[in-house]
Amino acid sequence: MSDHPLKRLIRKITGQDAEAAAMRVSLEEVIEESDRESPALSAQERVMLGNLLNFGELKVRDVMVPRAEIVAVDETIGLAELLRTFREAQHSRLPVYAETLDDPTGLIHVKDVLGLLESESDGPYCLPPNAKITSLKRPILFAPPSMRALDLLLKMQASHTHLALVIDEYGGTDGLVSIEDIIEEIVGDIADEHDEDAAVIKPDGDGFIADARMDLDDFKAQTGHDLMVEDAEEGIARDIDSLGGLVMSLLGRVPLRGEIVTHPDGTEFQVLDADPRRVRRLRVTLPRTLATE
């Protein structure tokens, strides 16, 4: 069966050959001209078209959720605990593993778990005592970090699977990609009622409360203060993107809850929430000269 015309267009725009490169250049010129001379394209449309032009260059590693943030369950987990995990994680699908996350065996969809619930005569629903989650497992896709995000998207569409584990060269689990993660690279963030907005900071006295995942560029845009230091002698790695990464780079380890870390420019970070693997929430206090301006 032949491809849908839209799929062929996406392949052509995001492809790697000379014809695709020429098409991208032409579309970029149209977008720039529209931006200068005509309101025919809205700002959102221009952004989406620009994202689409760059989409073919994205690799799976560029869109994946890192291993440390994966919520997965052991295949021996009980149904009641599994439901609690779904409720706390606010995900509709969870990877399943045999012994460790490096031995994945599939995924479980929350609607399959809910399908096991049995109603009693007086109305409430209960879990059958002998039900096993192994009977609910669905296949999960695997992808190398170097795979093109577009190719994984097409593979997800063809297999009707919305979740893929990213496997490194040694067979270990490196990250996770959902079909939503890939689509967001074109249309922007798709927020629902369960999403936490890592790009929002809240004023707090002479500083801010911020999610540690907040991008440094977003912090600069909202506060006017640039925390990135180009000089490697300042002790900050050049490839840091988030507030949490910046704090760990300054300290050289994952900080403890309550710990205070000072930036070379005088900004102070108080760790409000953290676990042994990552920082979650910070209180950011700008240098006194900036806070009073």
C-alpha cells in the first residue's frame, strides 16, 4: 500500500538528499519573506514550519527522556501497587522489566489494567485476587540513540505503538521516547492537566522558586539574568542546559536537600527537593545588586 501524501511530503522536506535540501532552503525563504512582508502566516505557523524543516536532523537522543526520569515497573508487581504507580506517575503507559530496567519485557497500558476491575453486587469495583500483570503486557519498541526521530515516528505509526525504549550499544536502557515527545518537536509542548510546567518560576521574597528542569535560556528570558558562564575556569561545564544541571556542575555532585550552592556571580541556589539521582526544586536568590534594581 502506498504512503499517504502527507508522509511523502514530510519525508521530502526532512530528507537528506540534494532535492530535500533545496526544498528546505526555498521554504525557509518563504517563511522569512512572510515574516517581513505579510501576515499570511501566524507566528505559531512560522514556528511549526521552522520546526518541521529541522525535524529531519533530529536524532532519538535529542528527544528522549533520560533513564533517570523513566518510571517503570517490575513484572512481579501486584495490581494494587501497579494502579498506585499509574496514579502517581500520571502516565497512561509504563515500561515493564524482568529484573532491572536493562531487561525490559514490554509495556502496560492503564486501560488494560482497568479492564480487569470487576464490579461487586453493591456497586464498587475490585481487583480479582489471581490476576497477573504479565497477561497485560504489550510489545514495546526499541531504538538506538542515533536513529532519526522521523524514522522512529513512522515506525510507531506503523506498529500502533506509542512508546519506545532507547537502547545503547551494550544493550542497556538509555532513555525513553513517547510519540508525544516526537510530535512536540514540531508543534511545541502539548500540555495536559497532569503536566508540570518546568518553564514557570514563582517569585519568592527576594528570589524565585523554580523547577530544576527549567532551561537556562527560559530562566534568562523570565528574569533577565544570564547564569551561563563561558569561562571553563568558573567551574561550569559548557554543555549545561538546566538549572539542576548547573547546580550539580558547580558542586561536582548531586546536592542534598537543604544544601546551598553559590554561583560565581553571587546567585544562591537552595535545594528544596532532591533525591540521590537528581535535583527537583530550587529556591534561586539573585545577587543583592540585581535583586534591588
